[in-house]
Amino acid sequence: MAAVSESNLYQDFSELDDEVKQEFYSDVKDCVRDINDCLPLLSSEDAQVLINRLFRSIHTIKGNCNMVFLEPFVQTTHTIEELAQDIRNQQVSYSPILVRLLISGINAVDELLAKLMQQQAFEAQVLAKVESLFTHVRSVDPGRQLEEAMRAEQAINDGHFSLNLVAVSQFEGEAFSIFDATDMEFFHYLSECQHVVDDLHETRMKVLLDLTQSLNLMLPEPEDQDQLLAAVYVYEFFRVVKGKDADQTRRRVFSAGSMLARIPGWTRASELVFQSNEKFDGSGFPRQLAGDAIAAGAKIIALADHFITQALEHQELGYKKSLFQAVKSINQLADIDYSQDLINVFNQIIKRDYLTKLQW
């Protein structure tokens, strides 16, 4: 991307005395420092006091840019200021997420001003991308605004300024760049793609994660937590595969297991998925393993998936009846799909965590 020269868009600025330009940028830096000083105060400062402070400093930066003929900077800073004004006037609810976006936006503007001061040139398209991100956040529905603000902040901080390269983890409540994501963040992201086609996905995943982890902790030799979680996330993602019941399950197992097997470091997670549809009596697939030859973590995944599927299929009966229906269906498979020992542990967890607290 070619840099834009002062002589092109910033002729009037370039003709100012160096002393004037230095005084201008010194004032901007004071405002930028004040804005960044707000970051540690997000959890302690009064919201209205904090947003007023941010607004004043952003407004001052805009005014200073206007005085030295930096119109593109004025436009972008004005768009950032408009979001601060929306919060200040309570047209948009205050959130630390929005404040962090404001700070990131101003820091991006400051970096471009620094380049202009030092190199007499900078990438003007970056300034336009920052402006576009703030315009987008202001224009989305209120219900999506915080998620889009997280994505915009991450895009700015990563320096690519593209929302297409950022995802938000619904369960972690954090944004991450897809190309820079850890394996686990990527697995999270894959599983959360299900919420587009499954209105009950969030409930399903909450129970899946809670139950698999509770069961795992009660095993004599628990599975590695990360390997277990990776298996759950990727197995859940491949719920999208289609086919008749048995064929669909096979496709899901082979797809999820094969994907994990191709990513270094997730061999155990892959094996847990591949063994998840083996049965205690040896009638499962793909290898017809039986009894203790099946990894306990694999049967945890299968049991938890079976349980929440049954519960949600019967939720129109009400919580208690759908719970009992799901528990009954598990217990009927003792020594067929699952060992009696695993079912006993399952029943203990149900009594402890599910009888007195609504889980769906």
C-alpha cells in the first residue's frame, strides 16, 4: 500500500513552521496520554466522569487537527468522538468494551500522526479504515453493538483493521484474530458456528462442558482437560454433518476425529472422538472396542452428548420431566453403551447439580 505524501493531501500542514507543528503534536500527545490513563480506571471510576474525560480529550485532538489543516484526521477523530458522544448522552449504554474501543481508535490515530511528523507521509487508507470501523459500530443493532465493538478493537490492535479476520468467542466473551488464534480459540470458534443453525446451541454447550468436566474430575485417572475440551468443541462443530442417524453419527465421528488428528498436539483428543461411539458391550464402531479398552474420556463425551440431546428433545415437558427422561435413557444403557460405574458417577452428579438447579 503506497504511502501518501504531505505534498499531496497535507500541503497546508507542511507549510507550517516546525515550531507550530511540534507544539500541535505535543498537545495531541498530552491528550493521548490522558485518554490512555483512563484504561486502568475502567473498574473504579464513575462511568459518566470517565466518558466526559474521554470526550473532552478526543474533542481537543479533533480541534487541534482542524487548526493545522489535517482534515482527514478531523473526519476520523470526529467519527470516534461521535461514539463517545452517544455514550455521554446515554443514547448508547456505557460499557468498558466501548471505552477500550475509543482508546484503541485514538491510539491508531496517534500512530498515524507520529508517522506524519517523522516521515512526512503515512498510509491514508488506514485512517479511512479506522473511521469505517467506528461508523460500523455506531450503525449496528444495539444487541450486536458490544460484540462488534470487541471485533473492531481487536482489528485495530492487530493492525489489519478487518472485521473479517476477527471472531468473538461467545463463551469466553473475548475477540481474537482468526489467523493468530491458538488452537483452543479456533476450536471454540468452530463449535460456536453452530449457534447460526441451532437456537439451543448455547444451552447445549453449557451442559456439555459442565457435565464432561464434572465427570472427568471424578474419574480415577482424569483425562487431560485441554484434550477433552478440544474433543468436545470439534465434535460439536461436526454436528452439521447430514445423513440418517447411524450414518450421520459415523460421518461426525470420522470428520471430527480426522480433523484433530491432522493438527499437531491433539492426538489424544482425536482418539477420544474416534472412541466416542464405541460401546461397553463391544457393539460400537469403528473398532468394536469393549469394556476397559475404551477410553473413559471418550465415553464421557458420548454420555454427555446423549444426555443433553435427550433433555432438549423433551424440554416441552418441563425441566423435571425432561431431566428424568434423559437420566432414564442413560440408565437403560448400563453395561450396553456405558459401564455401570460411569453411570453411577453420572447419577451422583445429576443429584448434586441438576435436581435443584435449572440447567436448560
